[in-house]
Amino acid sequence: EVYKLFANGLTIGVFQFESSGMREFLKKLKPTAIGDLIAMNALYRPGPMNNIDNFISRKQGSKKIVYPHPSLVPILEETYGIIVYQEQVMRMLNRLGDISLSDAYTCIKAISKKTLQTIAKFQEQFVDGATAKGLARQEALDLFGLIEKFAGYGFNKSHSTAYALIAYQTGYLKAHYPIEFMAALLTGDIPGRNFKSKDSLVEHLEDCRRMNITVIPPDVNHSSVTFSVESSGTLEKQMHFALSAIKGCGGGAAESIVSERGKGGAFKSLFDFCERIDSRSVNRSTIETLIKAGAFDS
């Protein structure tokens, strides 16, 4: 179910996989394992992004998997012959050029910072090590050129794995607890609770509609401070719009309304509401805002 969610690009609100570009690539890739998510996370960045279509074609079998050199098959097999991760570059330097892993890390840092003197030193060391293993000198130089090209923007696999794991867990919640997930996501979108703009609130409400999740309009007798989920009898679960998400009704006013309703029961009329509520927390303009939002319709 989780991989279906990713394969259909339904990843709005899923960590690291929300952007429209990423969602389109997911629909083409059709991920089937955590390794696909790790790779996509590493590839969807300036530079490596040029390899995404090639990666997808090779995974789908529509393009032949080619390796720069037969000795690199064990290193590049998981990414269909494409250099994706910093760790792959380090292993290439280590296995072919007899460069220690710690020096290999120094080398890729030198490449990313364009420290020419250090790069030249490692190139010489790599060529000597690779030719000792039977590679022709030109082959070794070509491979180092490939390393230089990819090391500048290769992403750290361990970092990408940590991201992909959180993304999978987030996707699991969206796939198996969609309404609760969306209620939590929308609560995080409420202005003042997060750094997100109100545009994300609108985007996530639209996603609820696509998912056929009913969002009940605000109501002083049913809504909570945040977005909440209610299951009434045999009816399907429904989400109540948060009082604090109404522009002009802040968190303090929303808390005051919910607190009074908890103490004295449902509000019977607008007059009952005005008599019971603390006017310092819920003033005239807040009440007018709630009326315009339809929060007193019931």
C-alpha cells in the first residue's frame, strides 16, 4: 500500500517527496523497494537530476544497463550502473586505486572544492593503483575523469537513507491512517503554529478532496482548536475544520470557545454564546469572523 502511494505520486505531505517534479518522477519510476526511495532522494538534486530519466529507464528495463568498467559491477549494481552516491565514489577510489577510504573521502571533498593540487595527487595515486590491477593507463584516466564528474555533486547515501526511512514512515501513515494524517498535517499548517504559509493549508485541503476526505466546515459546537477527526456511529470518519485556522480567530479565542463548551455544554444560540464566552478572549470582531465563516450555522 505504501509503495502504491509513492508509485501514484500521492505524496503531498510526505517528507522529501512533496514537490510536483518529484511526484511526476515517482509516477514514472514506480518504486517497489526502499532502495528506490533512497536513490530518488539522492538523484532529485541539481546535477544528479540529469540522470533520473536514465535511472528510471534502466530500472524499467527499457534501456540496457551499462557499466563504465566490469570491475565496477559490484559497486554500481544497485543503481543500474549509474554513480549516485558519494560512498560509491569512495569505493571506486578504494577498490581500483588502492586509496584508503578516509583518503577517498578527502579526495571527493577536494573535487567538490576544486582543490586542483590535491586532485592531481589523488589522480596519480588512482592511476598507479588501477594499472597495477591490470587496467590500461587511459582506462584508468577515463575512470578518474568519471569520478571527478560525479564526486562534485554525489549525495551521501547514509543521509539519503535516513531521509527515505522517514519518508516511508510518513507514507505509511498517509496510506493506512489517511484522515488522521491529513488532520495532523493541516494542524501543522495553521498560521502561527508553523513557518508555512497559508498556501500549504489550501494545498492540503485540496489533497483531502482528492482523497475523498470530508472536511466539515467550522462549527462552535463541534470544531476543536486544531483539525480533529470524529467517528460517529457506523458513519465513516470525518474531519472538523479547526477554529484556530479561521483568519481572525486566533488560538486563544479558539481555546476559550472549546473550554467553555466543555464546561457548560453545547451553545444553544448566538445569545447563549455571547453570555457565556469571555469577551476579552473572543471579542466582537472575532464573533463577526466566526459568523462569516458559518461557525454559528448550527
